[in-house]
Amino acid sequence: MKKTKLGEFEELVLLTVVVLQEEAYGVEIKRELEERLNERLSVGSIQSALKRMEQKGFLTSEFGEATKKRGGKRKRIYSATPYAHRVLTEMKDVRAGLWASMPKLAYDLKII
Amino acid sequence: MKKEYLEEIEGDMEEVFQESLEAHSVRKAKRIYTFEALKLFRPVLIKNLVGDYRLNNYGMFKNYFKVGVRNILKYKTFSFINVFGLAVAMSVCMLIMLMLADQKQSDQFHVKKERVYRIICTADDYVLPWASTAVPLAGTLKTDYPIIEEATQLIKGIGGDVNYKGKTMEIRGFFSDPAFFNVFSFELEKGDKNTCLTMPNAMVITSSYAKLLFKGEDPIGKIVQLEDRRLDHLGIDGEDIRPVDWGQYTITGVIADLGYKSHLKFDALVSVATMKGLHREKKTPNLTDNWWNFDHCYTYAVLKPENTSEDLNTVLDHIVATKYEDQKPEKGFEMEGQKLGNISPGPFMSIPISFRMPIEAYYILSFFAVVIMLLACLNYTNLSIARSLTRAKEIGIRKVTGGKRKDIIYQFFSESIITTLLALVMAVLLLLFVKEAFMNLWINKYINFNLEGTLSVYLVFIVFALFIGIIAGFYPALHMSGYRPIAVLKNFDMARRGKLGIRKILNISQFSVSLFFIVTSILLYNQLRHFLEFEYGFNTENIINIELQSNDYSIVSHEFSTVPGVTAISACSFIPTSGHGEGRLLKIAGSEEEYQLFTALQTDDGFIDNLGLKLVAGSNLPASENGSDHFIVINEFAVKKLGYGSAAEAIGQVLEVKRGKEVLQVIGVIEDFQFKALFEQDRNASLLLRNQPVKYQHVNLRVVSGNLMNTIEALEEKWKAIDPVHTFKYEFFDEQLDSMHSFFNDVVSIVGSITFLAIVISCLGLLGISIYTTERRTKEIGIRKVLGAGVFNVAFLVSREFLRLLAMAVLIAAPASFFANNVWLQNFPNRVSFGIGTVSLGSAILLVLGILTIITQIISVSNRNPVESLRDE
């Protein structure tokens, strides 16, 4: 857990990539996240998060097909690495663990 | 934007723009697009500010290569000077590498090579360690010390003729034991390794020897007759005695000819068990239990895998301590193990088992090669710096257009490496000649080099060339890459100042080295001539020396005396000044004086007369008859050494021999003459002549004849009648004396050729610099001539700088070479005089060569019509 260095926004983007599967390319990720978060995101923020995670080894990518809408430019399809899956699960567990211990703590406090 | 991200992000932007077009007006969409684009300026996404080098490395190297080749082609003279100088120096270095590679391969085939040690002896009085040991050592090592897995010995002694079915061949080799094949990994073509050396009178021969002797017959089980002539195992004919029948031997093994490279050289091995019989018949000295004789046996031991050389040395120390409890054989006597891999190439040894080029010789040769190589590298550096004036603009432009210092360094290195690779090609060609010349040296008759070279050696050459490229290009690369573009492009004269200094220093050091070599080789040459013209103090004219080759002198002399033209005959045990000779310790009988070292020369009564030695007092040796051999003739130096006032006083005196109870009586005194080898000692040494016919080895014939060749033919006829087996070996005494300096001749040749190379390289460098400087100054000289300067004026102007360089070199190197050469010369007997004359001669040669080198340039520049040089601007 210590050295994963996955930021909050990066984690969101990474989760989106996992969710989108085959469709996970720049604009689609942006669209999906904007919908879920209900806020506007810039292309740059998404792209920098993607590139950073690729460098850290959470993502791999390959070129997909080109569409007319993209001015003939190819998409880059991202997919999460097994390492990323592991880190995501770990983070989920940690959070779940924290949630689980919360009410108990409140109960203990009451007794005193 | 990073290139690899470009397509994707552009696509994304396009898509977003299309979407926002649907939602908003074109203007708003464009505005959003602009903002989005601005937001893309993130460290992760944009290109590095410094630029990305990996992208165009290949292209730049291609460019460096192209520019390098163009530069080489553009300045053909300079390139030639560089390439040729480097090639010459490299070929010398490569020759040494070939020699080392050949020697390194020696003894690599032994399975246990990492654990095999040769035992050597050292003592305070030994100048060199001895390669040989006492005979019983191998047995003691094997039985008493568990760390020794195996030990074997090679005992000197096989040297004579074998006879098989009437065919006689010379044979040389050793006695050895069955352990030999356990220590060394020689394979047997025929026979059994374990048993072939166990039985007495068993003999193992090499495959090549078997082919010559048996001509295709199966050698195993064949019986040969051995006649001992005490030939040396080294292949030089040493002690030559009457043949002794050593009995019959059975061939039990043939060593396969698998191209073994080993320091062990022999035709045959004979089982040690044979020696018992020979001892009984007193045909060879019994040294089986003799711990006091060290020059007859070579011992090799294999250590157990877990033991180290230190363990072995402890064991050897223990042996010395126990075997020589009461008294050591020599002061500071010690034994130590020498690893098999360190024998060849290895240090110089006494009593060598075979001739090898000692490691010291490699050091000296390598030193020469490195000096030459440095000179060539200095040339490269020097010419590169000189040309930096022209290259400076290029460097400036490269830097302005984004080249960094590192790139310029790469560029200059690639240029120097291209040059050295060209030089490598040339050097490989030159190597053929260098190799040929080297193989013709006298010394190579005794050392068998195989200078073929393997693939790995050639790979080493390539690495070597790259390395030299880096060394040669080092200074230019670092220096020129440091130019500041603004200074260089604006006005280069600014950057020029001070650079002449280093160039001058380089030139001066080159010429100093050259001068040093010149003086040394003149001195060596003078010394050689001094040797050749040496006054020996005896007569060599018309004397022919014939090797007796174990024949009876009385028969030979009788037969030869009948040949017309032979006027006198005498015999001696060794040829004076040949470097041979037995030592004898003598003192006046009954006195308390110390023993004096004499050299004993056994001669007959005709010797003194035949060689023209002068009797000072007393009479000649008596003719050989019973009881005549206790009369001796000594030289004047010995008279002084023994403490007699005059020669006459010594006559009739009785001397006693150490360790022998022998008593000798002086009957004559002769004038001193040179009988030791010239480089060994001058004539200040004691000598005794004694008539002992058994010791004769050479016949001296005085021949006065109109047709010398006829006389020699007649002598040969006689010889064939006396000894049909051995060839007639004769030499003219004066030629024989000259050939004794063959080794010195080799030294002179080597130093001479190194000197030649050093001068050639330095002069080429000077030529390059002078071409360059005169070219640079064409305009200046043109203007001077227009203003009225004369030819001499100009010539002086141009040559002044170079003359100053040469003068500086002379000032530095002349005293240095004088003192350095005096160091070795002082320890040299029979030395030639060495003084200001030789040094001045060397300096004059250097100056003349230097001036000859630049004179063409100076003449052409002085005579040039100023119109031509000033016309175009």
C-alpha cells in the first residue's frame, strides 16, 4: 500500500478505465467521469493523469481505430494492469476496514 | 507536446471540439478549445525543454562520421602523417601483443594447470633464481607431505645419439618418473600412461621424433641403442665428451603431436628407474640422495585442490629447515613454488629448462612500444590543435545550432577513432614486415615464436585501436569542445592565444625523446663496433676452430696435420671469449690466504704458440704424457692476485685446489689476454692453462694456404674418415668471435629501429606543423616580400620558431641522455668511451634531420611570388 502513490483523482480515472473496458480512451473517460462527478474536466487533467499512471505502471495502452469525428486521428485505448487491480482492491479493503471499525469506536466512547 | 502523445491528444481535442460545437456556438467552442489547449501545458505531457537526445543520435553519428571522413580526405597530408605515424607505432605494439599472446598460450592444455607448481631455489648470492632443485625433493614432497597430490621430476642427462637399425639421430631429453603424466596432460598416441615410465630402460618419445626415426613403423616395443654425448637439453652444444654406451632402450610410449605449446621441450623421456643401472656403471653421477646438488633436476608438484601456494611454501620452508639443519647450502637459501602459468612468460631464471623470452624483456620492449605509441599520439594531438584554428568556426556553428559540449567531444572522438581504425588497417599490413624483421633476429634461433595470431588477438587489436583513438583524441576533444561560440565566431584570434605553448611543449618532448634514442643507439653501435674491433691479445688470423665432437684428439690431430696448408694444430677445452669456462678455486699450497677464483682452460702444448700468446716467464706446457697434467701456466693478473712480486717469482710455485686435494705447479706465466666474454669481464681475471687431453673440445688449426676452400674440403674428407656420424663443424676464429656479439647485435638492431621509428614519427609531426604554419602565414610573407624582405630574411623568419624548438629539445635531452646512458655503461666491462662527442653527434643528427624536414616548406614559401599569395582575397 505504502508505495503505490495513487492520487485521489488518479484513482477515479483508473476506476473509470476499468469500468469502460474496451471503450477506455481519453474523451470517453472524460465524459464518463464528468457524468459521475457532475463537474467539468479538462482534456489536460485527464491526459496528465493517464500518462502519469502509465509511467507508474498502472496502465498500458495501445492505439485503437481512427474516426472521422477525431479528424482521422487514432484513439489510444487504455487498460489497467494486474498490478493496478491489486492496488485498487487493496485500497478498497483499507477503506472498507476503516468504515467497519467506525461505529464500534463510537459505541466504545459512549460507555465511558 | 511529446511526439508519442501527439496523435492521441490531438484526436481527443478534436473530438471534444466537435462535441462542444454541437452544444455551443462556434465562437464559444473555439474559446473552450483554446482554454483546453492551454490547460494541456503540463509537465507530464509537454516535450522536455532540453530536448530529447535519443531521437537523433543515429543521425548525428552519421554526421560525425561524414564530417570526419571529409576532413580526412580534405587534408590528405595531415591525415597521412597521422595515419602513418599511428600505424607504425601500432604495428610495433601489435608485434609485442602477438609475442605475449603466443607465450600466454603456453602450458594451457594441462588439466591441473591451476595447481601445478615448479619448485625454484633462491639464495642471497644467486643473481637469478634457479629453476632447478635437488634430485630427492620430488620424492620427499610426495611421501612426507599430504598437501602434495603428486610430484614429478625431470632430471637432465639424456643427450646423445640413438641408433636404430643403423640409423643414427641426435636425441635430447630428460629422465622422468611415471608421475610425469599425472602432473602434465600430454596425451599418448601409443602406449600406456601409467606404465610407460616404470620399467628400467623404458623410453617415451614424441610423435615427431618417432616419425623421423621409425619412418612409419610402429615404434612401440622397438629397441634402440643410446650413446650418451652429454648434449645440453637446451639445444646448445655444451660439454662434448667421448660417446659412452648407455645400453638398449625399449620404446614404451609415443607422445601425441597435438600442437602442445609448453615450456617443456624434449625429444624423449627415459624412466628414472634406468638411472640405477647407470649409477652402478658410474656412467652418470648418483644424485638420488644428494640434497647439495641443485643443477640437475627440475621438480614439479601438484597441490591438492584445497591448498594454496602459501601452504606449498610453508612445506618447502620446512624441508629447507629439516634437510639443512646444520648448514644451508648457500646463504639465505630458500625454495618456493612457481605457478605453471607464471613460467611462460615468466622471469629470467638460471639453469633454465628451455629458452624463453623472460618477462623482463617484454617489459623493455613494451616500454619502447609505449614510447613510440605516445609519440604518434602526440603527433595526432599536435596536428589537431594546430588545425583547431580552421575547425573553430565549425565548432562555433555546431554550438550555436544547439550542439552541446558533449556532442563536440563525441565528434572529435569519432574522428580520432576513424583515424586509428584506418591506422589499424595499415598497421596490420606493416605488421607483416615488422614480424619478418623481428624473426630474422639472431635470438629467434633459440626462441620459437609462433606469431600467427588468433581471432581473439585480432579482436584485441581492434579494441586496442579504439583505445588509442580515445587516447589520441583526448586532448583535442576536451580542448576544442571548450571553445566559446561567441568568441570563436567573432574573432578567433582571441581564443588562439596561449595555445601555441602546449604545442611547443609537445614538439619539444617528441624531439627530446628522439634525441635520447639517437644518442643511445649511437652509443650502442659504437659499443658493438668496439667489440668487433676488440684487441683480444691473441691471434685469430688464419685460425679455424673445429669441434671435436667427442673424437680422440690424437687421431684427429694426426690426420689433420697431413692436410697441406695446415701449419699448426692445437686443442683447447673452450674457445676464449665464448662465455664458457670452468671455475677453479686455488691458493698457494699451505698458505692461510683465501682461495682465488681461476678460469681453467685445458689446452695442449701447441696452444700458446698457435694463438700467439706471449710467455713472460718460465716455459710452455709440456706435451701430454702421463703426469704432465699437474703443470699449469697462469696469467700475469693471477700472479698479482696470488701476491707474487714478479712473474719469475711465481715459477715453480705449488698451488692447491679447493675440495680436491689436487696440487698444481706453475711452470709458466703468460701475458694477460681476453678470455672471458667481452660483456662479462675485462682481461683482469685469473686464468690457468693446463694440459688435460680428456677435456679437449675444440681443435685450432692454423691454415696458411692459397686456396682456403680446398683445404677445408680436404679437412672434411679426413673428418668423414674419422667420424662418419657427425657432421664436420668448423668456424673461422675471427668470424666466430664476431658472432659472439649476436645478442648485442640484436639489441643494437632493436634500439636502432625503435630510434628510427621515433625519428620518423617526430619528423612527420614537425613536417605537419611546418606545412600548417607556413600556410597560415602565406599572406604575411607575401606582404613582407612586397615591402622588400629578401629570401633569406623570410626563410629565417619562418624557420626561427622551429629551430628554437629543436634547440630546446637538445638542451633538455642531451644532458639527460648523457647521464642516463652512463648509468648502465659504468657497469659494463670493456666499454667504449662515451662523452660529449657522442652526444654532440646525436644532437647534430637531430638538428640536421629536423632542418631537412622543414626545409622544403621554407624554400617553397620563401620563393613564392607574393603576387600569387596576395592576389585573391
